[in-house]
Amino acid sequence: METELVIIRTSGDRFVDRSLSEIGGKGLFVKEIEEALLGETADLAVHSAKDLPGQLPKGLCISAFPIRADPRDALVSRDGLGLSELPEGARIGTSSARRREQLLVNRQDIFIEPLRGNVGTRLSKLVEGQYDALVLACAGLDRLSLSDKITERISPDLILPAAGQGSLAIETREDDPVSALVKKLNHEETALRVIAERAVLLTLGGDCNVPIGAYSEIHGSRLVLRGLLVNYDERTIIRVTESGNKYDASAIGELVGQNLLSQGGREVMSALRAEK
């Protein structure tokens, strides 16, 4: 099949001097790409699944989730020290609210400082001494052949990943024949896991401004899904775990989302929306 690569530099890539929450959230990484799909200047789009908002524009769908890479977060430290070994007062770079709040639960004696830019820029800032450590996605470093930079692959028990982290999502127009072709790239286990995790995001109505974590595992026919939401006012984390048949992935995700809402998440989400 003859193909053409259409490269789009998104607003999320261009505006690296401000936090994502200030300029519109992770949707900035996908908006222009989705406009290219809807305008038929592109026929399929490849996203990081964790960057996709829960609700897709009308007329678009995710046709495939290829096999998932490592979904964990990575600690990259200047001196090769793990998370528990970093000294008091260490400066850790991340602009993710989800990572920040979970880090502070584990290490209240460290400082979290904002960090934007591509992976190369971020690593350069570490080498220059602006930070003692960074938290990035394992999958991004692995895909860039920078696995040797990873000091520690952080257990989901310490930092629960973002919904869909480590997975790609291939988006197409719903009524386009390309969609049927793309479906051949789908990896079933990855798809079920990411569908469950994204259902949490969709139920909560969250975006990258909200520290939401969702991570699932499949054991035989069972899918186990963990979700969390940070309660800023009480500086606590609401955690929920549910399981069920893996083919009920979306329903399990919705259940986790509803339970998070009923355990204090509804007030958290209302307060965050009132701030916008």
C-alpha cells in the first residue's frame, strides 16, 4: 500500500514554556491532528493513548491499540539514586499533577518543580544540574533507545500510571475503509486494558489538569483495575480497585470511576471545574 507520512507539530509541542494546565491540557497534543483527520488531509493518526481525552470528536474512533510498551513511570536521577535514596530536599522535575501528588505521598521531604520540553531537552536540564531527578514515562525512553538512562522503573504500587500509558492509539474516521485495515494492528489484551482505564477517565470527566491514575492487569479471564484521584483539599488520595471478566472492560472502568466519585471524587471534580 502506498502511504505518505504527514507530520504535524502540535500546539502542545510548540508551547513548552508554560505548563499544560495553563495552555489547555493534553488535548493540545491531539487537536490539530484530529482536525487533519476530519478534514481528510490524513487518514489515520498515531497518538500516545495517555494524551487522548476521554471523549473523542464526533465521527472519529480508535481503531487499534498496538501491543503495549512498559506502562510504568521512570525515575531518571543525576547520581543514579533510586526514589527512596534521594536526599532530603531533592528537586524532582515533572509537570504531571498525577506524578507530583503520588511522589509527595511517598517523599514529603522533596521538592517537585515544573518541567516541559521534549525528552532530550529534559535530560539536558538534568545534566546541567537544574534537577536532581526527573520522572518520565518508561515507554518514551524505551522507544527512543534511552533505556540506559532509567535509574528506576517505578512500581505502580508507588506511582499509579496514567490511563493508557505505554500504549499507542490509532485513530481513524468511523466511516472510512482505512478503519477496517487498521483494526488488524489491534492487540486484544492491550485494547481491553486501555479501554478499562479510559473508561475511568471518561466517567470522571477528567483531563491532564486532574491527577487521575488508572492501571489494569489481566490474569487469565479476569481484569483487575486500580484507579485513584487526588483530593487536593484534604491532601489525600482516593483509591478504588475492582475486577471482573476482561470482556467487561468498559463496565469495570465505569464502576471504578463511579466508586471514585462516590468516595469524595464528585466534590473534587466539582471544585476543579469551578476553578476553570
